[in-house]
Amino acid sequence: MTDIPKTYSPQEIEAKWYQFWLEKDYFHAADTSDKPSFSIVIPPPNITGNLHVGHALDNTLQDVLIRWKRMQGYNALWMPGTDHAGIVTEIIMEQKLEVWGTSREALGREKFIDRMWNWKNESRGTIIEQLRQIGCSCDWERERFTLDEGLSEAVRTAFVKLYDDGLVYRDTYLANWCPNCQTVISDLEVESIEIDGSFYHIKYPIKGSSEYLEIATTRPETMLGDTAVAVHPEDNRYQHVIGKTVILPLVQREIPVIADEFVDREFGTGALKVTPAHDPNDYELGLRHDLPQINIFHPDGTLNQSAGSEYHGMDRFDCRSALIEDLRDSGLLMKVVPHPHSVGHHDRCGAIVEPYLSPQWFINVKPLAERAIEAVRKGEVVFIPEREEKRFYHWMENILPWPVSRQRWWGHRLPIWYCDDCGEVIAAVETPLECTCGSQNLRQEEDVLDTWFSSGLWPFSTMGWPKTTPLLKSFYPTSVLVTGWDILFFWVARMIMLGLKCHGEVPFRKVYIHALVADEQGQKMSKSRGNTIDPIDTIYKYGADAFRFALVFCTLPNPYMPLPESQIEAGKRFANKIWNASRFLLMNLGNFDPSRTTNSNDNLYLCDRWIRSRFNATAKNVTACLDEYRFSDAAHALYEFLWHEFCDWYIELIKQRLYYTDDSSSKQTVQSVASDILERTMRLLHPTMPFLTEEIWQRLPHEGDSIMVAPWPNPNPAWDDPESENAMQTIMDVIESIRSIRGEMNVAPSSEVEILIKAPSAKNRNLLETHLEDYLPSFTRISSVSIAESLEKPAACATAIVGDLTLYVPLAGVIDIGAERNRLEKRLGKLTADLTAARKTLDNPKFIERAPKTVVMQKQDLLERFESEKEKLESNLNMLE
RNA sequence: GGGCGGGUAGCUCAGUUGGCCAGAGCGACGGCCUUACAAGCCGUAGGUCACAGGUUCAAGCCCUGUCCCGCCUACCA
């Protein structure tokens, strides 16, 4: 066993165990089982993407849950897969095509799609392989992709079902249009960004008059599509122009001045240019006043022929500049005023979104939303943290129709066919052969569906829906969904709506919404900020377990979670600490034979009973934390127990017995207790740090083939031992006091000191007499220990007080009286303050009267302790001369 | 404009239904290569819990107001 390396090196260990688990098929969940079911579907990452830190967090948390539940005896399914990620993937492909000197249009739909599939097949596995590197125990045999035939059938089925129920319709509407991607997008995909824009004040001359109206606009180029000017009906400034005609500058089109209450008199000049085809408000205004809609843009954002020959073919922003110059030249530009305002940008490509008239397919999600809200209100889906539920309601209650068609090629083509002969529109799961009119001139809709539509079906489409499969029966609704808050509306809300609609049941019982990863300054990690960390580099540098531990440790129910590199380093140090504690133990197991150990408590030392009791508390705590999705607390509990109880104290406490005991049965006992506690703790830690724990577990005495399938450690009620915990606490306090004196008095660690302890109570005297000499040498160099009911304070010594105990450490020739006085006075100052506060509370008759008895008693105890300690401190101070 | 979250140690944050002397990690300072671990060990310092009121026997926690910060959301051209 001495061949165990001194430092933990994760690389080969991680690869080895992952392969082992795969070979043993531990990741695979049975279709049906006698065990209770637990299931999670992975938020499918982009098939052509790379793992980023957000994925790492999301999937680590899922892996923690799934490994934990598996150990708890569940038939645990983690359904993996990937998403085709329509628009983003196409954007990247188009960039590649440009480099290769071609384009989407040049290739045509069929060849373009072929390229996409080739790319998909090439990159297939990249992100999956990365998930494996962080240790994800997904059921890889069941891996799905949103464009697979089965899932595509689910998409068609769901869409047709919605169509048949009258929830799908086609409409020409002023929707958000991305001129760069040349597709409509939903309002969720529009990101408002504040820009330093300008207000352009333009003269609109009134026909047959020398007067003009002053119009302020942020988008002067849209004036080419103006079909009216509007003022407030009660605006005194403009009463005389209502009903008159103005001449649209440059264009010379005559347009009416209308009155509408929508216009805000306070804003701008109180006169509004109306462009029904290019502004949502103007669109509504136009409908009310029956104004013409003049579309001045091509789909790519260049000006079309309606803009007039002057501007035809120009880009919309070039046109703005040109138009401003022309207005200036004509003397119609009055002024340009800085006007910061927010402008919609496409969240995928960053282009400024254009409100644009086009025929689109919509889903009327209002009825679905109502049902989803009801389900959440009834608790069929529980949000963690709870506050996310409010965001959910807020969005759902104000939901608008969902534009689902996209003018793109990579995705599910809408299962809609048009009859060229009779104009019939057919929605069908399978390609129809002929129309009801008998015509075979059927043409499928060109548009594809929004990627989020297929994602919305993910929890059941991956399990075989629309077929009724054993998998659906066993695992739907899934137990919990784990995802970031940024896709609550995009994805979570839609899954709930579509799950209820299509499968009649919510898709998951719980949603755990985690933070987005931020850097040390609290800034979200993003490529544009350049503050990202690469998970694969990080794993290489620190090890997967260290990375996972840091992620779990930092996971709090906040919107952003800082993940400083120092925390990942701490994870690495923790892994190394565990490694070395295990190494120590393994080196001292000798020819220990666990099978010969009885479970008798006879030979147990105080510290054995203590560590078992502490283990119990830890096991309870960790389980409770995971039950409540308090990941960070679980990690803290494990860290605290392993490092600061097991390593700092227990290992030190047993060294004497392991090193110097000849009594083989006593040695056998401590070997048994220590290896048993470590083995169980490895199981508690396994979901968080799977590789390290497997490696150590395999080396320790254990039962079974893998820690992965070992049972989750439950607390053993027989191990709860508050008395031992109290006794150990006293001993630890004594040791800490001595160490503190040595440290503060600058006693060299190599020099031995004498310890005298006045122990008035028989209980503590007995405790110290029985145990202290066993334990003390491991912690501090001592020449002798004297314990007595009462003893005289030696000259020139430092003192400390622990409960009713008074410790004397003679330091003749070493002690600095001034330093010791300072030390004691400082302690006394704090003590006096605390004592005064406690006394004040207790002197209040209302406190005695109204506070619970236990609280009063606690306070009284506390006061007594303060008083006794103060008394001792003062006497020590007085004797200091 | 509306909504949500936050302001606790130098930094990042815990602090679960109000009730032991307000904690952790990192950083700082001092001392140790003590045979599991220097990726370690020991010790020390550092906080008017944003501010002002209120409720209560008791407030970091509950209520009101103020000041900051962040985010989400909204059609003011």
C-alpha cells in the first residue's frame, strides 16, 4: 500500500473509472423496474457546440442528483441528447460557407441541409464526449437528437394536434424580423439594448400653407413609408391642422393629419409620423384609421422600390445617413438632438430587429398558458427557488401568440401543405398524397418551426411519444428539470404548456433553476466579455472532481454565482486532502482484516464514538440538503466534516493508537472504525466527486463492485452520541487553548511545556484524566500534564479558561507579562460586554415573563458561564504581577 | 413606467419558522518542512449586519421610509 502516490493525479484515474462504469452498464436505466423511478431529461445542448461553463454547472448538478438517487435505490434515468439549434447553427454554417466562397442561397435548400447533416455528423460526440469528461452518468444508449425521425414525428404530431384544435393560424402581422438572418423571431429572442441614438426634428410642410409640422423621430428613414401624421385630438397647438394634409418631405406624398388619443402630447413635439408597415404602434394606429401600409424594405433590410428610386437598394442605415443629408440640403432638417433609447437586437446575431410585415404561422398559446398556470398553482410543478414561480406567472399571464414559423432551412419543416388547385390548407403528420379536391398539386410549407417548439416536446418526445412506450409509463412526468433562469420562458414554460397539451400531464414535478456562472467580479461569464473559463481546460488543470466540487460549492439560489478560479483550486486541494487522508489510513491498515472485526462497541475510544456521531450528523445533513436542492450546503457539510473533523481531529487522535499500540484488538478496532467512516463518507461524497471517491473506495475495505451502485449511507441511530460529542468538545477546547497560548506566547513548536489543569468538577476531571494523555501528544509537545481538583497557580504562567476548567501553562523565562496581560484583558473586555448584554436581558422582567422557558434557561446558563469565566479571568489577571 | 433580487470581514458570499458570544472560503499577518498531505499544519487580526424609524421581552432576519447596486419586463415616437 506504500505505492500510493503522495499527490492526487486525476487524469488516468478519471478515464479509467469512466470506462469501467460504461462497461458495467451502470448508467443504463431499465425500461421497467420494481424500483421506484427517478428521471431527468438533459437540457439538450447544441449538437455542433462546445461545452461551456454553464453546461458544466447544469450537468454537474444533474449528475449529483442522478447518482445520489441511483445510490438511494431508484431506477434512475438520465435521458441525454442534443438539439439542432436552428438559427445559431445556420448562422455559423453560413459564416463557414462564406469562407469557402459560397453561400446558403448558392447551394440551395437540399445541398445546404446535406452540409448541415455532415457537420452534425462530424461534430457528433464532441459535446457528448465533454459531458463524459466531467463524469456525467447519462444513459447514453438512449441518446436522442431533435431531428431524429422519432422526435420529428413527435413534432409533426404535436403541431397537427394544435392545428386540429384550432390553436394554429396563419396571419400577416408586423412581427420582429431579423434582416441579417432573414427570418421572423419571437419577442423573447429580441434583446433591448440602450443605444446613443438621436432625435431628428423634421419639417413636414402643410399643404397650401407656409406652415409646417415639426416631427421628431429616431428612425428618419421610415418616413419613406409614412402614410399619416397624428396628433392628440385635444392638443391646442394642433387643432387647426387636424384633417389637413401635409406634404411628406423628399417623397412629396400627400398624407393626412389625423387625431388619435394614443399620441402623447408631452413627448417629442406632440406630432407623430405614422408608418403602419414599420412600427408596431403605427400599425395599430393605421388599422384604426384605415391607413395604407407601405412596406419600404426588402427582407434583408435594404430599401425596396416603394422607397423611391433615390433610395432603392440602399441599406437601411446608409439610407438614414443619406436621407438626413438630403433633408439638411432641402432645409427641412431642423435639429438633431441626442436621444438615448433602447433598440431591439436579435439575441443570436446582434442585428437590429425590424418590425416587418410578413405572413407567419402562430400558435395561440393563451389557453395553454392558462392551463399551465393552473397546474403550477396546484403544485403539480414546483419551482425551486420559489421566486422563479413569480416570474413564470408574470410572463404566462401576459403571454402573446407565439410566432413559430422561421424562414430557415435547418429544422422541422411545418407539416402544412397547400393545394395549388383549390387553395386548401392541409395539416398532416404523414405527407398527404392528394387534396380533398382530388388534386395532387400539393406543396409543403417552406418554413421550419422555431427550435423551441421541438425542445418544448423534449421530455416526452425523447421517451417515444406519440407512441405509448414503457419508458413514458415509467418515467413521465420526469422528477426534476435542472436549468438556468435565462431559458425559463423560452423552454421551461413551453414544456409545461406542451406537456399538458400533448401528453395530458406536466413534464416534470420540480424545476430547479440555477444561477448563471459569473466571474469573481460578479460579471456573467460570456464570450464577449472574455471572462469565460473553459471546462475542458479546467478539468485538465485541476481535475474533474475539483471542478465539480467548486461548482456544487458555489451553487446558491442566486441569479448569478461567482466561480473564482481560487474556488476551483480549493476543490483541487480538497481532493488532495482526501487523497492523503486515505493514503494515511491505507498505509496504516497493515494486515487489517475487516471480516474479523466485530461490531461490538467494547473497544471504542471516546473519539471513535465521537466521529461516528459526527458522521451521523453529516449524513443526515447532506441528505437533507440534497432533498432541498441546497447543493452548496451539502458541499460545505462534507468539506467541514472531512477536513475539519475527520482529518484535523480524528486522524490526529488515532495516530497514537495506530503507531504505538501493541494491543492488536485495539488497533483492529480503530482500523475498523476509521476505514468504515471513510468508506461511508466516500459514498456521501460520491455524487459530487465521483472519480476520486471510486478510486479510494476501491482501495478501502468495501462491499460490492463499484461505489456508483453502493447504497447511500443512512445514519446509524446507534451512533448518535451527544455525550461523547460534548466530552470531545471539552477536550478539543483544552487543546485549542493550549495551542493558542503557545502561538501567542511565541513558544517554539519544538519546545515542550508543562500543563496544569484545575478541574473542580469530578466529571471533567475524570474526562481529562481518562483521555487527555492519549490525545494531547498528537497535538502539542508537552513534558507533563497535571490534573487536580484544585491547585495553586504557578508563577509566570499563561492561563486559559475552558468551562469550569482553568489551564496553567508555566512559561518561566519565556512569558512576556505585558503580552499575557494584553491577551487576558482583551478577552476580559469582550467577556464583560457579552456579560452585560446577557444580564440586561435577564434583568428585564418581561423577558422572563414572555420568552419561552428554554430560551430563558439558555440565557441563564450563558450568564453563569460568563460570570464564572470572568471571575477566573480577573483572578488570573490579578495574580499576574 | 412596472416587477424581482440584493447592500453582512479587504474580496466572494452563508446566516433556513426572530432566541447560544454574527460564520465560511479566499486574501492579510505571525510561526512551523511535526514521518498522510507545504495543494499542508498551528495561531492572530478584521464587522456601528447600507441609513432612519417602527413592531417585539428579543431584530442581520418582520414592517415603513430613504439612499445605492443588479436583473427582468414595457409600444412613449
